[in-house]
Amino acid sequence: GAAAVGFDIVFPERDRTSPAKILGDIKEYFQLDVTIQGLPEKISDYDLLFSDALKNDRTILGCFMVPMDYTTTELDMSIDPNYKEYLKPFGPQDISVFDLIFQAKDITISIPVLQGVTDRAFFNATPDPDNIVRSNPLIWAFGDRIYPSLALEAIRIAKKIPWGKILFNEQGITEVVLGKNEIRIPTDQLGRLVVNYRTAKENRSGMFSSFPTYSAADVIEGGGFIEGRNGDVVFTNKFKDAFSGKIVFIGTSAIGLRDAYATPIAHPFPGVEVHATIVDNILSGDVLQLPSWMLGAQAMSILFMGIFLTVFIEKGKSWLSFMVSLVVILASIKFSLFLMEKHNMVYVPTWIILAVVIIYPVLTMIKFWQEVLLKKRV
């Protein structure tokens, strides 16, 4: 079977189509005692059937973290009575890891019958202010508890790693480590992983996809009962080999369900594909890095570039100043690509390009006006 199965879905309500639920509703709203003859009790409640299917230590149910901007202890921790701690923080004792990572004021989890049979992990996506998902948290705090992302938990279960640790310092989170340094994952200061998206193609649902996808209808229709080796009847599926030993995510792709995002490479991009891409990044070892010193390095490069252009435009000729400004822009883009391709580092040249675009015409106009005024005086 699959190495791990993650549900990019939360089940906060009972299945309304279960015979047991329907009979209960009829009795509650119409005061009628109705029975269904010949229906085995074990299949009268679909939630219990689903719960039984999840009892294999390889499944993860999704949960949703309701964000907040501050740390508080006034939370209802009884919401998740089956919480298990797998991630432990390691860092300076005078710093609380909970002041560094994302906080939740509430959590939406599945119904109680499903909670105790499987692990939970959040499936939140965190778009940037321009609504593009470039990075995603690997950890999220709810009170004094730390929950892993769906992708991180899927890797932990697939690799059969019992625990993990969060490394941090004065600047913020530095790494998430699974096991005894078995898997080291660099993050930004907030514990986010910068997603290294793969090439995506549009699939038949109109979404973009980077990995093999299978519709629920295809999987169901591809199954059937056959006679086993001992003469017993067993259920099999033609997609068995496609899922065997793999990390499988089950999610939605319909636009109306709001689990579609814009990414740097494609839109609409299913949320479940974001999780799959994160898993592929971690297992392939090509996670993009955004070190804490990178913002400072970018600020210093903008400062030195501004000083250099100012002096050069003031002393040099106009056409030469234009060529130098163009070279600075091209060099910034080339340097950014070099860091990404060779060192998996994220260096954003946008601010340098904007600075050049602003500095060059402004200083050129000032220099022109100065020359005009000088000629008038002469």
C-alpha cells in the first residue's frame, strides 16, 4: 500500500448520508421511529466505516488553523484531546519558540470518531500580499502545542521517524529536523519553507498539476472483487501499483471549494499540489533557502549600487551611464539565477531593478538641468 496517505480535507461534521444519521434526524425532527430492515449495523454509520479504514498508522487527517497575530494562553485546548507531541523546540532558553512562529486562535478538526484513530496536521496555505503562494509554514502553534504541516507529517510517517525538532536562535527559526539529523529542512525566520515549484501542466479539470493525479471516480471504477489464492474473495484496484510505496494526498480540485491558489508558475494550482511539491522538495534535497541575512545583504547591495550609480552618472557620459545601468539590471538577474540554480538560495533582484529604474532617470534629469543652468549663466 501507500507509504502515507494525507487528507487535504477536514471532516468537522457527521456524514449526512449515513443511514444512522438519517434515521436520527427523522426521529428528532418528525418524532418518527423508522427502521431499515436487512441493513447490517456495521455499515449503518459511514463515519465508523471511515474510522475503521483509517486505523493503519499511515494516514493523516487535515485540520485548519485559524490565524492570529499574538500569543495567548486563553484557548480551549480541549478541542483536540488526542494531540500528540512529535516536534520539540531547541534553542536559547530565554527565547520562546511560540513568539517566533505562526499562532492560531482556534483549530478546526474532524469529528471525535475520527480523531483518535489517526494523526492530524494543518493544511493552511499562506499567500503573500499579492495572493501568490511562494512559501508555506512547516509548523504552526496552537497555545503551547506545535502542529506540523500536512507535508511534513506525511514525510515523518512515510519514513517511520518517531520525532522531530525545531531549531531556532535570536533571529528566528533556522531548521526543522526529522529524527537524528535524518532529514534537515532549512526554513525562513517564521518556519516557512520556500517552495521550489516544478514544471506544471494543465490537466483535464482545468487545474495545473506537477504530479500524477487520479480522480476519485477513476479509482473507484478501477476496483473490483477477485478470487484470492486461498479461494477467498478480495478487493483489488488497477491503480494499486501507482500508489504502492508512495506518499499519496487526497484533496479537492473544484474551483468552488476554494482550494486553488496562484503560484509563481501557474494559476489555478490546487492546494493539494502545494503539499506534494513541498514533499518532493524535501525528499529531493533541493529546498529553496532564504537565510536570515539575505534581507540585510539585499539592502546593502541596493545602497552600494545607488552610491555607485550616483557617482558614475554625475561623472560619466549619458550613454555610458545608460549602458552601466542596464548592465547592473542584467547582472542582478543573472546573480539571482546563479544563486537559485547552484545554491538553492532565493535572492530577489526586484528591488535593485526598481532602484536602478528610479535612480537613473532622476539623476540624468538633474544632471541635464544643471548643464542647462550652467549654459544660461555662461
